Amino acid sequence: MTKNKSKAYWKDNIRYLLILLAVWFLVSFGAGIIFKNFLNEFKFGGFKIGFWFAQQGSMYVFVILIFIYVRLMNKLDKKYGYDK
Amino acid sequence: MVMINSILLVRELPVQTWTYILVGITFTLYIGIAIWSRAGSTKEFYVAGGGVSPLANGMATAADWMSAASFISMAGIISFAGYDGAVYLMGWTGGYVLLALLLAPYLRKFGKFTVPDFIGDRYYSNTARLVGVICALLVSFTYVAGQMRGVGLVFSRFLEVDINTGVIIGMLIVLFYAVLGGMKGITYTQVAQYCVLIFAFMVPAIFISIQMTGNPIPQLGFGSEVADGSGTFLMDKLDGLSTDLGFNEYTEGTKSLVDIFAITLALMVGTAGLPHVIVRFFTVKRVRDARKSAGIALLLIVILYSTAPAVAAFARTNMIETLSNQPYATVPEWFKKWETTGLITFIDKNKDGLIQYVADENQNELVVDNDIMVLANPEIAELPNWVIALVAAGALAAALSTAAGLLLVISASVSHDLIKKIINPKISEKNELVAARLSSIAAVCVAGYFGINPPGFVAATVALAFGLAAASFFPAIILGIFYKRMNKEGAIAGMIIGILTMLYYMLKYKLGWFDAVLPCKSEWWFGISPEGFGSVAMLLNFIVSITIMKFTPEPPKNVQIIVEQIRIPSGAGEATH
């Protein structure tokens, strides 16, 4: 029983990780590097979008990602009774 | 009348006096904290007793992380590199996502004192532990030498002492609180140092942002229109100025896509593999605190890192406008002052008395060192003297906090991993603490020696410390947590081959040790620079580890059980031997 529980917990955890890391990859390596030239065609105030992601946006997203992860994991710990 | 006089006096105090006042106050504060929070046990010495709050740990991690390089050099590098500077911004912040999601919670649950501790126990082998110790020492020493040099530079510039005297003053201060306070002393000093350094970085940035764009928030300011009423966006103006002088557009950069990709990845992964960063997460109470403090640390780091590119763009625009095509005879006072330090040089090649600052190296007459941008920025923008002095105090806080954190890793590697775990397991707690203090004294002396006699390659190798961490620790830790089947044979082979390949590439293509002349860029493997090669070496480590693992026996049952337990957050006891 506890074995199944810890397996299920781990599976949920991995699923969260994959989703969050996909976003991590997309904003930095995606928007900031690979698609930079394409995104630079568009502007946001005085910023070209690709440049903005590389020097500003990706960092903001990183911070948000960690706090989302903290929230998700706290909930998950509670659900499986691992929060004690 | 007396009062008015004294206020005027304060306004006109010279930079020198202000520097003595601010540096004096902050140093007294650090030493006071160190005495108040000195360590009494090995547990307090290595992991601050394990009861640090997530907020305090986040602040300490941020100060630990932001070195003299982040504070002084980064904005300057971005200023000259334009878009390419993004590799440092994304690389040195993105690593925290990996740290928070893939490493910190599990290593905290594991509950040991050091990174080689994890490697040694998870891979049930003292050989693995020893490889871990060697990698940790290699990474930390390359890193700390640069910090001591940074301390010396700042002292020599702002207190007008000899650079070696500066290094020695820095050594004594660090020695005092690292030896006395251990991790506990360092943690609470770093909390104070974070406050000093962030304040010192933000104040001039906000002043300059208001001056140039009218917007007090630098992050928005550099996307705004310039304040001269022309309606041009600052970035467009800067792109224009850059192309006029023959440089690439500021928002374009010059590095190839594959190299940008590789460097960013190497820095991210290296960040997550640096022992002095990882060990900070051993100091909090619970697994959930480890996750949260990684988030807080990154938030606090991003405050500075998102401001740096704004400072870079302001400084670059300012510099081109103030100097380009201006007569040398009428340059501002700060130019002459920095010229005497050799950080700005001007050679009037065509003898017209004007400063030609252009991309073409044969015609360019002006060379400005990266480090000037942050240090001289307040002077260039004509800010009050106390702001200039504040920058000095901030730069010292940044350099000292990082140096102290690294010295702790070095001393723990020697006293705990080497003496206690390998040489003499029967050593008493009291003697281990003595050993820890002695090894931190030795480490400070070695670091100071490198600070005074920098081997030519120190500056070049600081960035490469990341490559070494990426090539050695990151794969071993990740596989140790996420791959139960990973055994000692695979991990040891992976770490050794990873770090040796990285060292080879670095010595060959960065330092030119194996050839008569430094090999040119076209010879780089896959077009990847030595700075970015950490990503290749990391991949190699993963491949070697997994391949060797397939042909060797699986780890013992009790180790597999440990791995299962690491994955569950509850019941994280306090860190133990």
C-alpha cells in the first residue's frame, strides 16, 4: 500500500516537473534564442520581443515557475499525507 | 547656522571619506553578526544548525551567489556584448529552476552536510567520495581566487591602497567570520550583505533611469523613450548609435546560435551543480523550506539581474554620447581618473585630437574595461559622492559573501569528507571542529595567495568553473535521484571522463597549453566555445554513466531503498553525519 502510494506520488511529481521544465525551455532556449530573430519582428514598447525574452522575460518566468512548483508540491504533499 | 554648515559639509564630503564611513559601518556590522552567531558544533559549522528560515536562507543564497563578477563585471560585459550578454542573464538564473525542481528538495531530504557526502553515500563508495572531493576543490578554488582578486581591486580603487594590501585586508575579514562563525556566521552575515549589495546596485540604476528616460524603474526605463523629447525609444537609439560606429545592432549580438545555446545551458547546469550553492539548501529545516527558499533566492537574484541589462544599455548609450568624436582635451574628470588605473586607454592614432570609438580595430582609439561600467557609472552620470561610495561598499559585500561561502565548502570538503569520512572516521566532534577551522584558515591563505599572485588564467577560468561543475556533479546527482538503477561504476566513470574532457578542452582552446599558439575558433568542436563546452561534457558524462551502468551490477538493495526515501518529502530529519 505505502509502496503504491509513494509510486503514485512520484509519478505526479514527474508529471509536474516535465510540464514546468517544458515552459522553462520554451521561454529561454525557445523565445530567447531559437526563435529570437522571428520574435524580434514584433515590438512591445521599445523592446524587440525576442531580445526582451532573452534579457528580461525568461528571468521573470523562471521566478514564477519556482513559486508555481512550490504551490503544486505543497498541495501534492498534503494529498498524499507527506506534509507532516 | 551651525546646522546648515554641517549639512553642507555632509553634502560635500569627498568620495574618499564617504567610502571610509560606509565601508567602516558595513564591516563593523558583519563582524558583529559573526561574533553573535559563532558556531559551537560541527553541525552549526557545516549547516548552520539546520534551522535557518527559508527567507534568511534565500537572502544568504542570493548574496552567496552574486559575486564580484555579478556586481561589478556583468553589466559591463552586457554593455559591450549587447544581446549576447543574455547568456549570463538566462544562464545564471535558469539554473535555479533546475536546482529547485531537480536537486534541492531531494538533497535536503537526504540530510547530509556536503555534496561529496551525497556522492559517497549514494554511490556506496569512498572512491566516488574522493572523486567528489577533488571535483569540489577544483571548482571552488578556481572560483574563489577570482573573488579575492575582486576584493583587492575594489579596495585598491576606493581606499587607494595597494592591490595586495587590499587582498590581505579582505583575507583577514573573511578569515575572522568564516573561521569563527562557520556556516552559521556566514549565513547571517550574508543576509546583511544581500541588503547592502542590492541597495548599492539599485540606487544608481534608479537615478540613471530617471535621468535618461524619466522612468524610475530601470526594467521599464530601458524599454521607454529617451527623455530628450525626441520620441525615440532608447533601444532604437542605441541600435542606431551602434551601427553608425560599425558595430552590430545592440539587440543582435555576434555569437552563433549554437554557441549561445551551449553557453546558456552550461551556465544553467553549472549553477545547479556548484557545491557552494547546493550546500545552502542543507541549512533549512524541511523539504518544503528547501523548495521555497530556492524561489526566494531566485526572486532576490532576479532583482539585480533584471536591472543589469538596463544599466548596461544606459551606460553604453551614455558612453557613446559623451565620448564618441569628442575632443580628448575636454573629456570629463572621471575619464582622466580612470585612465590612471589603466582601465580606460586612449591612443590618438590619427592625431586629430578627437576620440574615435569604432568597431574597426585599426581605427578604434578607445579601450574601456568591462569593469568600469558599474564602478564609474555613478560618476559618469554625475551622481552625489555618497552613491559612488555606496557602490564600493556593495561591491565589497558581493565579493566577500561569495568568498566566504566558497571557503566553507573547501574547509568542509577537507575536514568532513576527507578527514572524517576517509582518513580518520573515529575523530571526535571537537577535533573535527578544530580541523574544520584549521582547514578554513589554510583555504583563506591559499585563496589569498592566488589573489596576490593571480596565475594568468584565473580570470579566464572563473567562468569555466561552471563547465567543471556541469561536467562532474550535475549528472551524478540527477542520476542518483532519478535513476534508481544507477551504480557506482557508472557514476564514477561519468564524473572522471566528464571533468577530464572539460579540463582538456579548456586547457587546449582557452589557455592554449597544447599548441604553440591558441587554436582559432574554427577548430572548436561543433563550433562551441570553451565557455559553452560544459554542456557537451555534461552530455558525455550522462552517456558514459548510463553505458557503463548497463554492463555492471545494480546497486545494493539498501541503496535502492535510500533512493526511494529521498523521493518522499516527509520525515526529513535533521542533517546528520
